[in-house]
Amino acid sequence: MIKAVIFDCFGVLVTDGWIDFCHKYVDSDPEISQQAHDAVKRVDAGIDDYDWFFAELSRLSGQPAQAVRDHVQTNHLNQKLFDFIESYLKPDYKIGMLSNVGDNQLDRLFSQDHQKLFDEIVLSYQVGQVKPAPIMYETVASKLGLTVEECVFIDDQPRFCDGARQVGMKAIDYENPMQAIEDIKAHLNA
């Protein structure tokens, strides 16, 4: 029985400026793309800071560091999901957030009212690992006081959903708000 719904942040709860930046500036060159993705793993695990990260992306893409920062940090709230969390999920289920991120950006991304909807938030830099490491899914379930089998996880990256499934957590591959809402309801009613 599902007792908690856990959301990824970037690409689900907010748009992901990082993915858009990669598509525009680095993904066309496999070597540069790999270096950029290695850099994001380092910052998300808390190994390096964002100043280093934006400087590294600037070097790799040839774009000015401030333009890189502005592009990567362009995130728009997914209000449909937040409305669903507040009106449909929150009364009966625990709500979690699990995100690969290099520091606490929640105040930049969400209002205090949005943040209060989450019973637990686990950010990769706090754990020192990134999804799809099993410890990430296990940590958020544990903090919610549940087993991984009692949770469903929503992410826009299939490899992160696969990581959740490998530890026994249910997972939904996010495509858009309406699809996610219908899939969540289906898991809760199963």
C-alpha cells in the first residue's frame, strides 16, 4: 500500500534550466557533454560549489559565466502539481522531495507555503551521493518513516525512475502534469 508520494524537483516540480542549457550549448559534442554532466554530478554531490560549476560550464560552452548562471537557474513552478499535492495528496499521504542539487535552493524556487507541503526533503549534497544511488531512495523513505515499498517516486529522468524501481520503490516517468496526476492516482488506487 502506498503511503507516500515523492517528487523530483527539477523537471517535475519546476522546469529544468540545466537540461535546456545542455541541449543548447553542450550536448552536440559528446566529449564536452560528458564533462558538463560530470561537473553537475560533482556539484550535486557537494564536492564542488556553484561558482566552480558555472565557471566550468562557461569554459565548456564558451558562454559568459553570468549567462550560464541565468540560463541554468531559470526555473518555473509547476503549479498544477502543487495544487494536486495540496488538495488531493496532502490530506492522506506523506509528501517527499528527492533531488540532485548542490546546495539548498528551496527558498529561491519555492514559497514557504509550497515548502510546508513536504514532510521530508532529501537533497543530494546533504547525502554526498546522487540519484540513482540506492541510498538516495532509502534515505527519503527512512526519513518519512516508511519502507521503499510504501513509496511512489516521480521523476522526469528514466534512469532515476529505474534506480527507484531497483530498490523496490514504485516509480512514475514524468512527461507532463496531467499524465503524472493520472499515473499517481492509478498507483494509489491499485
